[in-house]
Amino acid sequence: MPRPIWRGAISFGMVAIPVRLYTATESKDVSFRQLHREDQSRVRQLRWNPNLDREVPFDEIVRGYEYAKDRYVVLDNEDFDKLPLPTKHTIAIKAFVKLEEIDPVFYERAYYLEPDETGAKPFALLLRALEAKGLTAIAQVAIRNKERLCALRPGAEGRVLLETLYYPDELRTAALEPFEQTEVSEDELQMALTLIEMLEAPFQPEDYRDEYRDALMQLIEAKLEGQELVEAEAPETAKVVDLMAALRASVEAASQRAAAREDAPAATQAKAS
């Protein structure tokens, strides 16, 4: 059973719902160690104090905020505990909004919410109400030394998802130059819409794999066995000179793939009979 990373309550008007918070995702990246090139011994990264000319153990380290060059305000755990934030122990719901009003760029990380035994009924009530209204709750909660904006919404299998959101001042889009749209013809637009319609399908996340990770593990296994992988040739990318011709060719290729998928089950059945 996973351990909750946070315990507290959802504040829903005058209703308090005791809940536990669990991480909903995990990284599957292939990890590497830093080794010395000559003897392949592992390289350690030391917490080094140049003034004392020695390594510093964890129990001698404190956190400091640099308010001026090489000038710090030191904070310890008691200082963080004294912060006057009700959201340290409460997911405070501020408003209810439509899910489509939240630009996906705001989403940061997903968590699962689970009620304590005493909060099962009000938790179920909140879930049913969100489903019935088709709304998402906007709240704030303090997790890991930061008060985070978050969204609570119904998830699969009767769960409630809490997704932390970036604050507006954490987005970088304002620093980019406005995009000037280039004119496209009606024929080009219709051909692009045709291609999109042919590729339209329900989202099935199980249909996708991290092919880079698979290839990386194949390379590692091959080197363990003393083999060398043959480098795959990079596909040739044709320069788009005629946009309509490229769109038309894409539609034809998509049509051929769709026909092949439709023929595959029939061929399998004929072979089985």
C-alpha cells in the first residue's frame, strides 16, 4: 500500500472532508550513474564547504534565502511550521469552474485523493456533485514548502484527482513575441480538416509506448552481451514545396493505413477458418 504524502481535509463551505493525498504518476526514465572514464568507478558529488575545506554532512546544512549578494536569511523547520497558512492542513476550495476554461499549460502534476473512513460520505457527495454539474473545483493547498494552486476533478474508477497548477507568474508565454498568422487558402484548410478527420480517434493511452526508452534498453542489453546495434537510418524528410500536394499525399497515406487496419481482422478470421 503506498504511503500518503499529505494528510488533511478538503474545505467545502462549512464541510470538512478528511483526506489523504497520493502521487498519481511516476517517472520511468532510464537512470544512469556518473562514472570515471578510466576505471569506471562511481563519481560522488560532495557537499563541499570551501571555507572549511571539507565535506559537510546533512546535519550541518540549513536553508538560506539570498536577499543580497552572499547575504542570507536562514530558515529552519520550525520557521516553516510557523507559517500562518491554513492550507498547510486544508485543501481550501475557492471556486468551481468548467474544465475547458483551464488552459493545459497550467497543469503541473497529478495526485489521487482518498477519504479517511469518517470522510467517506461527504467525499462521495463532493464527487457526485462535481460529476452532476460537470465542474472542476479550484483550491489551494500547501505541499512540500509551497502553497500550490490546484484543481479537483472526477477521475476514472470513482476517484478524485488533484492536479497542481502553475500560478500565472510562473508561465513564460508573456515573454514570447506574438505569433503572426500566415494566410491559408480555403482549399488548404479543407484538406487539412480532411486529414484531421481521418486521424481522429478515441484517446487510448495503452496504444502508446516510450520507444526511446525501449531502444535505449535494447542498446544496454546488446552492450551487456557484447553486441553492437546497427544504427537505424533516419527517415528522409521531403521539403514542403507545394503545401496542397503534401496534404493530399498525407490524406492518401492515411486512407491506405485505414484500409489496411480494416482488412487485418478479416484476413485473421479467414486464416483461422
